[in-house]
Amino acid sequence: GAGVSQSPSNKVTEKGKDVELRCDPISGHTALYWYRQSLGQGLEFLIYFQGNSAPDKSGLPSDRFSAERTGGSVSTLTIQRTQQEDSAVYLCASSPMGSSYEQYFGPGTRLTVT
Amino acid sequence: EDQVTQSPEALRLQEGESSSLNCSYTVSGLRGLFWYRQDPGKGPEFLFTLYSAGEEKEKERLKATLTKKESFLHITAPKPEDSATYLCAVPAGMNTGFQKLVFGTGTRLLVSP
């Protein structure tokens, strides 16, 4: 079946612009995660959605970052007023209920802020 | 603070030359340790979960083991297609559940024919 998909695959933006990154999880998966992977750094947890529960936003690095998940499926990560330090690969993952450790990752969106 | 350290950062092997990757962790109450494989330009691919010291899991040429302080990913007679970055992760914190994973920076493995 189809895996996690993300769009766009690459995004180049100017400093100060807003960007939206999209994630389509595997159908039927109730949990959705966003991570950030910077060069030479490990994956950094950003935010977690589980069903209809309030999201865990504890990993968001600043109030410029926000995410929503509509209808328990598609999620959008928004970065406002982008800065050069926001340049990274943004990865989305989903997992079925009851096995959240088996997170299935998408290919990521490579964001470059110039 | 939960922490995961992987070594070496990079490893170059000849095809058939067995070796091991290390993942040491500091966590308040281990509730699992996970290994992933990541190919260039792709997201991590789940490999193994280990829950308790002494546990072992195997998949093809890979075997993961766990002690109270570290995990090893043993690669037996590797092939060029095993070349990838191998990531280790643990759930963060005592009360946050599995959803927050703390990842190491990975070991880049290159297997030459």
C-alpha cells in the first residue's frame, strides 16, 4: 500500500517568508509526528498528533512553528517568518494505534532558507 | 536529560567484513530502544525494537542486542546494499509515552565490493 507522502520534496524560500509543508499519513494510522533533521544533528521531535486528542507541541522550537491536522488525516506544518537556521529536512511519520514505536516515515521535505 | 550517542560516526567495510555499531543511552527508565536504517534522500526505515537487557533481534545480516547501558547492531558479512545510515532511538522521558523518540546522530556505513 501507499506509504507516508510529503510535499513538496524540496522548498527554497527567502528569509522572512512563510512556508507550508504537507504530510499525508498512511491510511488508517491514528498517530502522526513531525521531526526535523539538520545536517550533523539527530532527528529532532517537533509535534505529535494522536486521534482527536490535543497535540503534543512540546518540541516546537519557537512560536513561528505551528501544525494542524485536518480530519484526523493530512497534516500541515507552517513556519512563519523563516530564518536561515530553519533550513533542514522536515520528516513526517505515522503509526497505527497501539504500536506508536513503529513509526513509518515519509521521504521528507528539504527546506532551504536563503 | 535523555541522551543517545552513536559510534562510530562513519564506518567503512569491505564486503564480507563483519563489524558492530554502538548506541549508548542515558534515559530515566528504558521503555524500549529502536534501530532504524536511513538511505540518502529517504526517511528512516524501522528495523528493530528491543525492550530489555539481554534481548536480541535478527533480520538477515543484522542482529541487534541490548544491555543496560548500550545496544549493538552487529552486521555479519555485509553487502554493498547494507550501506546506509543506521539510527538508534529511545522514547523520551518517563511519562511521555512512546511518541517522543530521541535519536542519535547515526552511523554512516559504507560497504565496498
